[in-house]
Amino acid sequence: METKKTHPISVCIITKNEETRIERCLASLKPYGFEIVVVDTGSTDRTREIAARYADKLLDFIWCDDFSAARNFSLEHASNDYVLILDCDETVLSLDATAVDALIGAHPDAVGLIARDNHYTSNGTDSVYQDRVERLFHRRQYHYESPIHEQVTNNRTGMAYESYDLPVTVDHSGYTGTQEELRAKVERNNALLLQELQKTPADPYLYFQIGQSYNMICDYENAYDYYRQALGFETDPREEWVQMLIIAYANALLHTGREAEALQLRAVYDDFAFTADFFCMMGRVYLANGQYLNAMMEFVKAIHCPVAREKGVNSFIPTYNMGLINEMMGDIPAALTHYRNCGDFPMALEKVAQLENSLSNPRS
């Protein structure tokens, strides 16, 4: 009888000064029995001490302003051929090890995508945007390139590769923290991104990532500038980062008083009108321009769209905005109905309290 082949996995992590996050990350891996390889790039806090409790290999790497170099170093020291890449600010929420093994067997030369729930503060509450990222592959067939926002690259130069979805979801807290922590991360990332931009000034992805850095610290003016430059190049609307770019660009326009300019996004409507995120964003654009009927139509589309990456864009966010429109048009009962349908969304709860108070205490 033929014995089923299994595919042992090494989890590779690079870290620096992550004492507040690394234990949660490593502890979430222990139930699965994977080899854990941690590469420290110069921590001065308790990161190494904590990592030593969990890691099968704890290695040092002299930081050289190159995330890919550190990643590739971790791959070299993995005992197993298949590697899963995680960051210290990521925690495994769910992982079906049996299904992962079967999928590796079915796609031995491809790259596995995991689901990542990205947390950030928006609309006065903890928001979550889910994306899929390339994280599992055969370490002798792939490596990393680019010093910042490193990319999985086929060892066979110029060769494309297939990817497939894995039943793995991680929680990502990298976009949260104090303003000082976020600003330090932005300064570090943008210094490397601007160096890359000097080498390849026609790469729209670099402009997008710089815009994302500024967006993280609510510097919407600089975010707008770099998003606008990214859109000056030819891009593919099917790419997830391009879809994120359009929405982030619209958000920056609205935050910088350019709501009239945001109406120009109607020209690309047909290219992006397949996610609740886009419908909800267009609703906000119309609302900011006083086009209430158009806004309402977009929010209705958002509610009925099954494809939603940000938490709430096909539920409480468009519902709240529909409440706003009804309130501005003077239909308070309808506004209250929409606000109450938003569940525990803090901004809606505040509106309900305000309107109920005004109804019970009318001006004489």
C-alpha cells in the first residue's frame, strides 16, 4: 500500500523589537507542530528572550535596510522545503493543517495565499480589511526581491507562477499603534521606498505604497499626491492593489476638500464596480457633492454586493450613510430606522441617542 506523502512546513519570521507582539504570534503556531525559524535583525528589547521560548531556530541577521535579504536568510535556514512566511504582528486565527497539506500536494510548484485581516481605525471604530497574500511556497523554487514590501519571485528568471488559496487566516495589527509608533514605521518604510523610486521611477506600485504610508498617519495631502502619481501610469483594474488604490485615492480626495475632483472617478466606474468597497466609496463621493439620490443608489448597491473586503462596507457603513441622507432631507423616522439597523456601530448609536433626545425634548 502506497503511503501518503506529507509536506513538513517551516514557519519563517523576521523580527526586530517586537516584544509586545511576538509571543502572541508564536503561541498561535504551537498547536500545529511546524518548525519555527525566527531571524532577529537587531532587537534591543525582550524580543529574543521571548522568541527563544518558542523557536526551533533563533538566528541573528545584521540589518542592511533590505527586508528581502532578511527573508531569504530565513529561507536558507529552514529545515523543510515548504515554508510559511509570517510577521510578528500577525496571529493565526484558523489553519486547517490537513487541507493545507493536501493543497501543497495538488499544487507543489505554486504559491499559497493566506487570508489576512488587517486592523485599522476608521469611522470611529476598529475596522478590518481582508486581503490575500503570498506566503507558502517551496524555498528552493522561490525567493524574495525588493528591499521594502518584498515580493515572492520565481527562481527561474522572468517566469510567472500559479497561486492558490489556503485555508489559513491571520490577524494583522501592523496598521495600529500610537502615532509615534506609526510615524516611525512610515519614516522607515518611506526612506526605503524613495530609494527604490529613484531606481525605478516608472513603477506605480511604489507610488501607491508611499501613499499608503502617509495614509496610515492621516497625512492625506501627501497620500493624495502619491496616489495621483500612481494613477498616472497604466495599471490593471484586476489587480487587488489597484482596486485598493482607487478607493484610497477617493478617500484622500474627500479628506483634502477635493470632492468635486472625486467625481471624475465616474470615468472608471465600469472597471471597478464589482465590490461593495467601491460602491460604498462612490456613495461617499456623491454624498460629499450633495448628490443624495446618486449616493443612495450606490449605498443600496453596496448593501446587496456579496464581495466586500472591508468590514461593514456591505452592511453598517452604507446603512449609516443612508441614515445621514434621510436626516439631511428631514425624514427623521427613516433616518432613525437606518441608524438602528447599524447594530453596535458607535457613530450610529450616537446618532440614535441624539435624535431620540431631540424628539423627546423638542424646542418650544
